[in-house]
Amino acid sequence: MAVYDNPNTYEQQNDESLNRLFNKVRSLREVTVNIHEDADQQRGLIGETSNTFDQLGASLTFTAKQFAHKVTNYAGSHRVTTGIVGSLVVLWALWFFFF
């Protein structure tokens, strides 16, 4: 019991406990900062992806409208329609067999 009666021992134990606690708090802060930075990066990536898909959707809409316009203008020409359908089938077959 003589060891525990020394006030320096209590102070030393308190200092050691405070140092361990400080190290744990510092580690938690680093983890929190890293999580925050990662969340910011992912938020930016999601925003960029959303913009890319919006642009892709607009391009596809424009292309579909142009395609519909071309098909309606050449509705009497079976050769054009057959060529378009045939090329789509060939592209699908190439994609199916090679990808």
C-alpha cells in the first residue's frame, strides 16, 4: 500500500491515462477527418456522374428525335427502313458475340 500512498504515483498514473486518452482522441479525430474528406470526394464524384448521365440522356433524346424524324420522312422507302433495321441487327449480333 505504500506505493499508492505516494502523490507522485497518482499524478504519474493520471498523466499516463491522460496521454492514452489524448492519443485515442487524436486517432478518432484523424478518422473523422478522413471520413469527411472521403465523403466530400464521393459527393463530387456522384455530382459528376449525375451531370454525365444528364448529358447522355439529352444526347440520346436528341438522337432519338432525329431518328424518328428521318424514319417518318422516308416512311415510303422500304430500302432505308430495311437498312436501318439490318444495321441494328448486325450491331446487336457483333455486341452479343464479341462482348
